[in-house]
Amino acid sequence: MRALIMRNHLDRWFCLGALVLCACASDPPPAPGVTRADENLQRDIRRILTILESTSEPRCDTYRVVDTESAGLGRERWIVERCGERVVYLVTFIAARPSATNLSVRREDAP
């Protein structure tokens, strides 16, 4: 009987762990606004934003992209909301070789 209870307990933890892994592996929804970045570029931009956000504001453990807008040829503004404030990042797309794009992401200074 005790072995059966232990087995059920372990099964629950295994299911919970699998659920967490699936949630982490899923892609976020497309960025809101008018971004021209495809899914791969959006994923790369989000990875860079995660690094920038975790190092610039460690007290905030989450952020979300709330808007994107054009900022001229090959540039976009990605607006991030974290801990009740909005931060703007300037994303510059740099054409490399055919079908490849490099990115530059930096925080845009307030006017």
C-alpha cells in the first residue's frame, strides 16, 4: 500500500515537471504592433531583451513586449513593460548575407 502511495506521488511530480517543460518550450505569441521581424527574428530579439532586462533591472523578474513600431528604414522600437514602467528598445536589422540578418538591440534613451 505504501509503495502505491509513493508511486502516485512520484507520478504527480513527473506530470508537473513535464507540464512545466512543455510550457517553457512553447513559443510566445507574435509580438504586438507592426514588427516586420519573422518568427525566428522575434525569438532572437526576445532572447536579447531577456538578457538586457535581467541585467539592467534585476528586481523585475518578468517583462512583456507591449508594442512594436517602425523607427525608420531597417529599425523598429520594441516597447517593453516591466514592474509598472515602459522601456523602449531600438532594434536595428543589419542585412548580412542572403537570408541572414544580424541584429542590434539597445535601450533607447528618453528624449
